[in-house]
Amino acid sequence: MIRYQEDARSWVLETDLTAYVLGISERGHLLHAYYGSKLPYDADYPPAADGHGWGSFNSAEDRNPEEYMAWGGIRYAEPCLKATFADHVRDVVLQYDLFSIEGNQLTIVMRDKVYPLQVELLYQVLPGLNLIEREVRLANLGSSPITLEQALSGTLHLPREESYRLSYLTGKWAGETQLQQMNMPEGKFVMESRSGITSHHTNPWFALDAGGAADERQGVVYYGALAYSGNWKIATESRLGRTRVTAGIHDFDWAWELKGGTTFTVPKLVLGCSAEGFGGASRSLHDYQRQLVLPAPHRSELRKVLYNSWEATTFDVNEEDQGKLAEIAAELGVEQFIMDDGWFGARNTDKAGLGDWVVNPEKFPNGLQPLIDKVESLGMEFGIWVEPEMVNPDSDLYRAHPDWVYHYPTRERSMMRTQCVLNLARPDVREYLFNCLDKLLTDNRIRFVKWDMNRGFSEPGYPDASAEEHREIWTRHVQGLYEMVRQLKENHPEVIFQSCSGGGGRVDLGILQYFDQVWTSDNTDAYDRLSIQEGFSHVYSAKVMEAWVTAEEHWMNGRRLPLKYRFHSAMTGVLGIGEDLHKWSEAEREEAKGYIAQYKVIRPIVQHGRQYRLRSTRQGIVSSVMYVSEDGREAVVFGFLLGNRNGDELPLIRLDGLDAKALYREEQSRTMKSGSAWKTMGVTLPLRGDFDSCLLRLTRVEG
Ligand code: GLA
């Protein structure tokens, strides 16, 4: 998979379908040489060639596709590395030192020409997934500290083309992961988060296709995603006829003191190149999450059908009412019953109680056990909501430790949702939180934790810290969170963890290393959800995408949607129910029971199968998404109609991912056609009226 070519002084990193080539140029620079389809001969790959300058304003180095550019000399593009040495020299000059190949991993070591700063570039080749993971270890081999001011994960250099289209995800609370596409402008375009969390506004993923020529099924798409849940930055640059993307931890207000003898590891950047358009790119990322990223204990298990009480009861929870909801949920076929906010401290509104992780004695006079017993006797698992990184000023915790939140002594503490962010850079805060949660999970048979995070950072001060540590809080918070969850999982391997941040504010490949699934959006309107879920699917697998069926008339926009449509929209991910179940009539409960039973049958296809976006929500009145089982024997097709217009015929939906020669029977119409025919001729989905939906099932006919 990885070959060193002695003559060319270059490394060829091959996956099943792609090749990534880098090498040492004549002038000794580590340069990118090629990324794209695998070619037949090594001689096909270009050498790492030094560029040339442009007038007296751009040096050759400035135009070189450096694999890991450090700021120093004449370089004006976005650097990966910027550092200040103890003698105030702020210029890094990296030189290639050595390399090693171990299995599918290439390590290239570079060192500063004068100072004891070592940079190890790690490339992990994932052959079947057609992905490359990049990671960087920065080590101070001396004794004087080195201040890192920028330490990104890497740069992707694109082949020379006249233009590229950039695809990325933007959004807001209740409107996350909306796909945006634009022609890459000349100059720089930065996607970022500065709010301390991954952010609702942009997600750390990008995709580029030359001339906007790729689509869901064909064309070359370069893409990448960052495994980090704090402030991040992805800068795309089109300058001097070249295109590059640099991604990593945001350098804004960031610094890290690399003490003598220590190492700093940057977050992983995963890169891919798909020749099967955007669909192929997404499927590689989905497989990657299911095979390698998700936490091991539950990685290969199917996610369960859950009930969540939030939209039904908000803060008004108690043993009796929750018990009644649990009875109906169990009758419907729900497998996990999750009690949301309101069960602890003085938590009756969002104005008090956060930080006091003790059961509220008025709501639960005998603790949680009677409710847990009841939930379990009904055949379900019990789960609970927490928001550990937060505190309301009106709480015992804040009264005891007002200095435990990020703050500046001379500034007012800005509130959002009447809460402050606890300082997870502090070891005492982490210890306190860990003990609270560990006790909660030890004392009670809890099998699911919804871990929320309902605001961004402000006044990110840590007055007790040493001078150098102040700007480290951004990263220390993320590291503290990861470590806390890792330890909790180690102590309680049976518990499923869900990442929530006011919906989808903290969804990324970093959090997915520790959390088993995510809350996609607080927007549970089944129609709005289609575009949120579609954007989400560009990066993340349906297996981690929680989707709930909620009230007929939606709280946010008053839209009324049929139960069938609400179920079908939620069945494209991890199905959950979030409705006040008392409001459902007998007939609705019966109908719901049917969908839940059907979901349990198709969920291996949805959660573990290959996903095909057949028609986008941006393409008009019909959208459709399809899943094909791992073994290719079964498929499900979901279709959604906004509303018929002018008697127009509905568009043909051309299926995908089926074995071309095999025969597949569609269950309802009993139509039997080859995979190839389903693809070429397509099908008019049985949709009519407003907000109609359908679910087709196809099975391969054996023999
Ligand atoms: C956030 C979550 C919701 C719910 C509330 C509880 O907004 O996204 O699902 O848990 O907090 O306060």
C-alpha cells in the first residue's frame, strides 16, 4: 500500500482506487505530487517538483505544494505551523530528516534547522475505504519551551484545474447541515467555528469538484473532514493558479506551550478522493465511521428505537407521569426510554439547577430506582439527560465555586440560556464532574446518556492559570471532555452516549470517537428534517443520526404533517419518538406500532447499508433516499412529496446500488426487474397530494 521510490525520493500511498504521492524535491522540500485515481505504473506519477517564483513578490516556496507548511521565509499562504522559540525567533525552517513505514502507516520526520522542534507527519492508508488519515505530532526535543501559535492538521493540494466548486455545510440552531455549493472564489474562503464547540453554523467538512462537473453518481470529488469538537478552521485558497485546503484547530486566540520533552498531537484530518461523485464520497465516510471511528463496545450493534420525553413534558418530569409515558412507549415497541431535562436539583425551568446532579426529591421521592424498575419491567432500557459542562448561577455548585466557570474578574459573565460554561481545563472541575456522573451511572441502571451542551463560550478566561496556559483552554476543554467520556465508557461499557448540543451543534468525527450517536437537530419538523438530514448524510452515517417522530402540529412552525410522513422521515436514521403519547388516539397508536415494527425489520439496511441520495430536497417537489443492505440482497427506498402541481407528472426516480444483473422484486407492486433496469428506467413513486411519503422494499430474487 505504501512504497518508497528511491530514485524519485517519493512515497506512493495507494488505496484500492486512489493514489496519494509526496516526495522530496531537488531543493529538499517535502512536497505534494499527486492525488487521484490509482495509475498503472509508478512512473506514471509525477515527481515532487519545486515551483518557481513570480516576480520579486512570490518566492518559489510560496508556490510550492508543501505537505506541511511552516511559517518562515517567504511564505504567504495559510501555514499549518507557526511557532515562537524561547529566544523570540518566530520563523520555522523545517528540513526532512527520515521516514518509516509500518504496515499501512507512513511516518515522515522533519526537524527545524536550528531548534529542537520535531514534526512527525503520519499518514494512515485505509485501502478498502479509499481514505487517508493524516495526523501530526509536534515534539519539543529540547528543554526551553516553544510556543505553538498555529498547529493545523495538514493541507490538501488539488490538481491544477481552471476552477473548482466548493461544497460545504452551514446552518443555525434548528436548521443545521444545509448543503451549500459555490464556485471557489479567487482568494481565501474560511469555514470555522470560534464558539468553543463544533458549531451549528458550519460543519468541519468540505468537498471540491473541478468545474462543478460531479454529481451524486459520477465525477471526481476531493473531500475531507476534521476530527475535532472545538474551534476549528478550514481555509480554502485559490492563489497563483493553485488550489489548496488547510484544516485543523483554529489558530484564533489559540496558543500552546510546548514544554521541553513534550508532544502535541493535532486532530486527525481524513481525506478522500471519490470517482463516484458525492454519493461515493459519503459512503466512504459512512463506512469509515462504522468500521473505525465509533466507540468499540457498541460499534457493530444496531441502534435502538428510543422514546425521549423532552417535547412531551419539558422540565415537568416526575415518577408517575414518566411511568405513564413509559407504559405507552413500551406498548408501541420502543426499546429505550430516555428521561430528558428536569429530573435533578432545582430544575423547573432553564434558569436553575444545572450543575447539581442530584435527583430532585419532590419529583422523585424514592430516587430514580422505581422509575427505572418500571421501565425495565416494561422491557425497555432506561436513559437520562445531562449537561455536565454547564452551570446555572442559581445552583449549589455555582454558589460554592463561582470561579469554576470561564470568566475574567473585571468583566461581566455573559449568559446564554441563563448558564455559564464550566472550565474543563481545570482538573478539579473535571474530577468533580466525573465523580458526579460516575456515581449517577453506578447507583442507577442507566443504559443511555444524552450529553447536552447548550451554549457557546464567552469571556474564555482562566484567572488561576499560569500565563502560558490562558489560550490553551480551547483545546484543553475538548481534551477534558473526550477524556471524561472515555473514562466513563470504560467504567460503564454498557451505556450508550449521545452527543447533543442544542441539537446538532457538536457533530464531527472527533466526537464520534467517543459518542455512539448524535442528536441531529432540535428541529423535529419532519419536512424541514429532510434537508437537514440530507446535508448530514454527506458526512455522517444514518447509524448515528437520531430522528424523532413528534407532534402532528409542529411547535416551531405550526406545520401539520401526517403520521406516516413523520415516521418515514425519521425512519431514514435512528428512529425515536418524541411526542406526548397521551395525545395519540388508539388508531394512531396502532399505526405507530406498525411503523416501529417495520423499522425494526429494515433497520439493518438503513443503519448498516449503503446510502444513495436519489433525488435531493433541493430538486423540487420530490426527494428520495435509498439504502442497500451490506450483502446487496435487500433495499429500501423512501420517497417524499411536497405537493402535486398543475397535474405535472412526478419525476422518475432512478434507483442505485443494486447488483446490475440480479433480479429485484418490489414488495408492493410485485414488479420484478434487474438492478440495471431499476437504475436505467427508474420508477415513479406512488405519491399523491400534499406531504405524502412512501417506503418501497426491494428484495433480490434468488436462483
Ligand atoms: C437542548 C436539547 C433538547 C433538550 C433540551 C433540554 O435544547 O437539544 O433536545 O434536551 O436541551 O433542556
